[in-house]
Amino acid sequence: MNKNDSDVIQEILIEENYLPAERIEESDIVLVNTCSVRNHAEQRALGYISTLKKWREKKGKALGVVGCMAKRLAGEIISKYPFVDFILGPDSYRKIPRYLGSIIQGQTKIIDTEVGNELYTGICRKSKKVSDFVSITRGCNNFCSYCIVPFVRGGLRSRPVEDILKEVNELVSSGVKDITLLGQNVNEYHYQGVDFPKLLEIVARETGIFRLRFLTSHPKDFDEEIIRVIKENKNICEWFHLPLQSGSDRILRLMNRKYSKADYLIKIEKIKKNIPDATITTDIIVGFPTETEDEFNETIELIKSIEFDDAYMYRYSYRPGTKAGEYPSLPEDVIKERLKILIEIQSQIIKKKTEQMIGRTYEVLFEEKAENGTRGKTRGNKDVIVTQKLRIGSVYKVLITGVRGRTPIGEIV
Ligand code: SAH
Ligand code: SF4
């Protein structure tokens, strides 16, 4: 979402004749786009902003901090980093050219962090990439108790169907082959009677996109209609990212996730039964406040039984202002240890799953040069490397012959 926002900002600036700089030393304006989802991301952004002080002291420079952390910590940033010129939340990017105009005329300390309505309708990005993202919703209404997103990005709103189609069509005609439809919970998309399965079907059928995916599905809303649409449209990839978060019903309730372990398992079974080759990935949070050893072990047992193809695993991060922020946190060393155990177990599962790919053939879309070869992706979003130097954007059937590190390697067949 954050990368996609940076692309939106770039498009807004390019339309106003600003040019992208290759390196900081060559640039007159730097915008730092920030994420608030975990404390670690914020600390890294703040650390990076401090390194820009020297650059900002040169003549004719302007420094902006934008995005979710800018929205959350505007006051703190302006007082601790007085060399920052402007601070904008995630809904204020259309105004960047206007604010830059004011800064050129000598104004500094502009703060604009209102959020709630912006969809960036009409801004259709151009792209030189093989795979790209298209945002279909902004914001979120779910208020999972640990999550800062609804506070910093505002409530859910859905982008008009025509606007999504226009952007996908433009990306397709500029050579993009793999598009991920993006939303905090794509399943809540709703625009003038078009729900998410319908939108997915329209984009798959009316745009000529080679591969279509979506991210993220909230397990509470994921339903069989999506499985049907995927089965009936060959260009929709059979990759499901369904963040589980925890394997304990009590923790899921405290997280305000609105599904139980049993509900989740039923959905996974439906996917596996209907699409045996499906790739299923997830997000897990360990060390949520009050999580007991037994409850953590329930998560471990569940990930062992489901065998996710991949997982983003996080230690719980306290986010001020959220409901979970009011609960007593677990000691840091307990949280760290649980994350270590989880990562170890999930790594073994990934290793096993990757080894199972050996001897099988996959359709691979090649996306970038790799050391001694070319790197591509399967429909299931798995990286694959071949030793040949292939054209970026080409598609081949690849027989997997081995594993290098965590990445399957193969030969074109
Ligand atoms: N909208 C998506 C996720 C957005 S944030 C969804 O509902 O799945 C991406 C992931 O970051 C979440 O799935 C969660 O696992 C993690 N995350 C969010 N807030 C967190 C917090 N306070 N501490 C640790 N992980 C968090
Ligand atoms: Fe955060 Fe939950 Fe919304 Fe995802 S669905 S963005 S985790 S509040």
C-alpha cells in the first residue's frame, strides 16, 4: 500500500513536470513516505529523517515527511526535526505541487493531515514494471484491536470501477503483465452494486491482463464466490493471502478479528478442496497482550497443520490509541522468544514445501535479472531462478531442479 502511495505521489509530481532524481545528492526535494503499522517502521523512518539534516541545510532544498507516521506524529516530527518543511497525511498528496509552490516562495512548516475521503480517482499511473499494484479501496473500518490503520488512513472507501479499469488498461498497454488489486480488506470493496468477486471478474475479463491477484483478504469476509471466480478465470492466480494472526480463539476475540479458528479452517479446507494447487500465505502476530504459552502453542499447532506456503510473522507492537494498547503488554523477551520459535517452525515448513516443487513444472513470469540468471514468479507468487539470461517480461514453463538458499532453481522446458 505504501509503495503504491509512493507511485501515486510520483505520478502527481511528474504531471506537474517535476523530474525523478536518481540519487539524493542530485535532488532538490525529498519526500519520505512513512508507515505506522509497527513501531519499528516508525523508528527506522525517524532515523532516516535525521540523516537528511545535512542535505536539507544546503540551499534550495525542501524536505517533506508524508504518509501514516506523518499523520500520527506530525507535532512530534516538527518539534524534534525542525529542518522538515512539510508534513502530509495519506490523503493530502494531490496538494503536494501547490505546497511545493508555497515552499519555493519561502513558506515552511506546512502541516496537512486530514484524512477520510481521498481515493486518488483519475490518477492513473504509468509503469515500466512487469508486475504492479492497483489500489481498489483506501482506509479500513475493521478496528482490529492492535491496528493503527483505521486511525491513520481513515474509513473504508471504494474506488469507482471505471477508474480501476482505466488504470489496469493503461498498465497493461504499457507492458505490465501481473497486477495485484490492493486494499486493506479487498473483500469489503463495494461500488454502485459491484462487490469484490464481481470486480475481480470484470477486471479479469475486460482488461486483457495476463495475471491478476488480490491482497489482502480478511478471513471473516472471504467466501466461496471468490473461489468460483478464480476457477472460472484462468488469468486470476490461485494465491490466497489470508492473515490468520493467531490460532487461539480467545486472542482472536481480543483482536476483534470476528472469526474463530474453526471458521478459518473451514475456509482453508474449501480452498484446498476446490483448488488443490493453491498457494496459501498468512500474517501472524505473536505476543499479543495476555497471550499465554498455551495460546501461543495453539498458533504453532495450527500453522503446523495448515502448512502455509509463506508467512509474514511479527512480534506484537504497541500502537498508542488502539484498544490493545490499553491491555498490559507481555515482557519483550517472551515476545522475542515466541517469534523465534514461530519463525523456526515456519521456515522448516517453507523448506519442505519448496523441496516439494522439485520435479514439477511451473509457468514463470520473469521479472528481473538475478546473479547468474533471471528471477521470476510462479502463479502462486513463488520466486524461481533460472541460469539463462531471459528477457524481462517473458513467460516460460520451468522445471524445478533444485533449491538455492530458500529459492527454487529450474530449467526452461
Ligand atoms: N489489512 C490487512 C493488514 C494490514 S497490516 C489485514 O487485515 O490483514 C499488515 C499486517 O501487519 C497485519 O496482518 C498484522 O499481522 C500486522 N500488524 C498490524 N498491526 C500490528 C501490530 N500492532 N503489531 C504487530 N503486527 C501488526
Ligand atoms: Fe488493520 Fe484489521 Fe483493517 Fe487489516 S482489517 S487494516 S489489520 S484494522
